[in-house]
Amino acid sequence: MTTPILAAGCVLWRPAISGHGIEIALVHRPKWDDWSHPKGKRKRGETAEACALREVLEETGRRCELGPRLPTVHYWVDGRPKEVVYWSARALDGGFVPTREVDALLWLPPPSAHARLTQPRDRELLAAALSTTAH
């Protein structure tokens, strides 16, 4: 049995600038040419919570406050199982700076975010987050 790749991330949201509803943060990763929620691999000895906070900061430039835990996602990458623990998280302060890993950040209303997400598993996470987030 192959040891799974452990990762963590967030469905990151903020109150909409319009004052009505919320917006969801999506990151574009040029390596995969996809739109997804911020996430990444855990470092040795790092908790899933610390990883989620670090990855959101690295990929979006925003600090965040973890909210409800979301379903853990399991899938395969290059022949290895991957396990990603997710939370719904409210964005706090900070600002996005493009990097080689993440070259774009979009804040979208939930229906637009749902349509833009590349992977069905990310759309399912968005639905789970919306069911737990007061908006």
C-alpha cells in the first residue's frame, strides 16, 4: 500500500464587495492550467490546520480564519493516493501577488465559481462550504 500524499486547503470566501452575499476565491495554477481552491502538501510535522492556513496565505496572499471542516477529498496523482483535508475559511487581510505556482486569483459569486472550477470534486466542496457558511 502506497502512503498517501497529505495536503490541506480551504474554500476561501469573503463578503461580496457589493454588500450582497459572498465571493469565493479561486486560484489558477499554470502547471495544471486549472482553477481550484487554494491547497497544498503538508510539510513534515505540520498539522492539517497549519498547512491550510499556510497554503491559503502562499497562494492568495490572504490570511484567513478557519471555519467548519469540509469533507476530506481522496484522489490519485501520478499513481499515488492523495488525501486533502479542507475547511471553509473567511478571508482576512492581505493581497495577491502572482507566482510561478499560482498566476491568477479570482473572487467570484458562488454560481460563477461553480462554473469556473475545473474539477468536479472542487464543485462538490464548494457546495459543502455553501451549506455551512452564513451568507
